Amino acid sequence: MMNFKEIDLDRIYEARQRIAPIINYTPLIRSYILSEKWGKNIALKLENLQPTGAFKLRGAANAILSLSESEKKRGVVTISTGNHGKAVAYMGKKLGIRSVVCISELVPKVKIDAMRNLGAEVVIFGKNQDEATDHALQMEKKEGLFFISPFDDPNIIAGQGTIALEVLEQNPGTDTIIVPLSGGGLISGMAFTAKAINPKIKMIGVTNDTEPAMYKSLKAGHIVKVGEFESLADALTGPISADNKYTFEMCKKYVDETILISEEQIAKAMAYALLKEKLVLEGGGAAGIATILDKKALSFGENIVAVCSGNSVSMEVLLNLAQLHKEYVNLNF
């Protein structure tokens, strides 16, 4: 196993400088409604406003810009549930390099279309992410492409860690950060960075309650194999490879708590975000809000930030959810 301690604060600052021309320094907005409702200072970090609609652009930009010229000429291949693939495609188009994204049959059409519109070669292979990963690794060998992990890579982790730098500049008094949790690239980078600056900050990971890979692995103390399923929060589903080098150990060390949320909670949070905060959020992007609506994370601090990680959802789905849960939102908020 490689030592994740090769990821240090200098690496985060280097990533920040490297990706600055590519990414947006996203707003941190105070949610008046949630703050008043719960008597806390609650803010939302709007990574859904990145050029590709999700935080994943930070890590992908840092990883691809770190490649040598010869590596870039080879082209890149990756696996994705959507947002990482969009980010890799965006960078490929910007730099004029080939980008191939391998996905499983579970990835929603809205994300497939977005990746193709950005110029990626999208390869749909297999019924789950493990099968898509195997295919991507075969393409790496056969076609000489450079493989970029969606989360278990030091440059990906460092890129995502730059969000924490922004949060603590925008609100130095932040004592709790709530982060969507899947493979752990986002929360690993953010938790390491935040605690390097202020060790007292609480880092809370949120994931869906059906087959949560990192949650189960952390509870077991080792990587646990999980199944895959369709979910509103498709960005939070999928396995962690048994040869994980970074994110599992970093989550063990730096994440204070992991919280499970249901499909219904995710749906209500998406509806709330649209109807009350006027934000378009996909299921994973609304995970932090879901924990706040349910009060699950409110015991950790007074100055709380929830990362709104992405907006990759079809408007048809979102509007249907808003209609379905309008009464709940209007009654409670």
C-alpha cells in the first residue's frame, strides 16, 4: 500500500494554483431558511456551479494538468457514474486530447449525453462499475491510454481538497463540514485540508442507506464488497476496489462521522433545494441538505457548511420530485 501521507498541504496549494484558470471559486451562501429553522449558522457551498456542474472538475483538472506532454498525447481513460466523466471530457476537449469514459448500464442518460456533448468517447460496458472498471483497464493496456481514477489518486484528492481552502477563507469560523460520500475522494481531500488548518473541524460524510460502500467498509475496518442499484443519488453508489490505496485510510483517519440517508430523504432534499433555495441539485448533491432537514448533523457544531456537489439531474425528474414533495416542503419550510 502506498503511503497516503505523500498528500500534504503543499500539494493542496499547488493543486489550487494549477487549476485556478479552469475552475470557479464557488459561492458559499448562508441559507437563511435552514439557519432560522434550526438556530444555527448554515451555509451551502455551491459546487453545482462549476463549469461541468460538479466538484469533480477540480480533481480531474489537477490530475490531467499534472500529466507530462507524452502522457497527454496518449489520451486518457477513466470510469465514472457521470460527473467525473464529464470533467475528464471537459479537460480533454480543452487540451485537445483523447478522452474515453467507461460506464456501466446504470448511468442515467442525462449524464451520458452530457459526456458525449463534451467530446468524450463513452463506452457503456457491464452491469456494474466493477465490470466497467475492468474494461477501462483493458483499454489502458491495449490502446496505451493513461488511466485516471475517479477518486483513489493523490492528484484527484488534492484537487477536491481545494474546496476546503475556499470554505475556510469564506467562513473562517466553520466548525462542521458535511460532504457527500461515495468512493471518498471528495471527503478525503476536504477532511485532510480542513483538519490541517483547524484540527477541531468536524467532517461528516453522508451516503445513501442501500449498499453504502465506504460506510460499510469503515464500520468493518476493511474494504467491503457491495452491490449496485439505481438511485436518485447515483453518484454515491458503487464499490470501492480491494486495492484502494488512499481514500479508505484517509477516511478512517480524518472523517469524524458517517451518516446514512434514504431515497425519500434525498428526494425531499432535492425538492426543498429547488423550491426554497432555488438550486438545481442531483441526488448526491442534495445529500448534505438531506441530513440537515433530518437534523442528523446538527449536533456537531454551530457553523455548518454543506457541500452541494453537483447538478446532473434531468429537469423532468427534478420537477416531478418537486411536485411530489411540494406539500412537505411548504408545510415545513
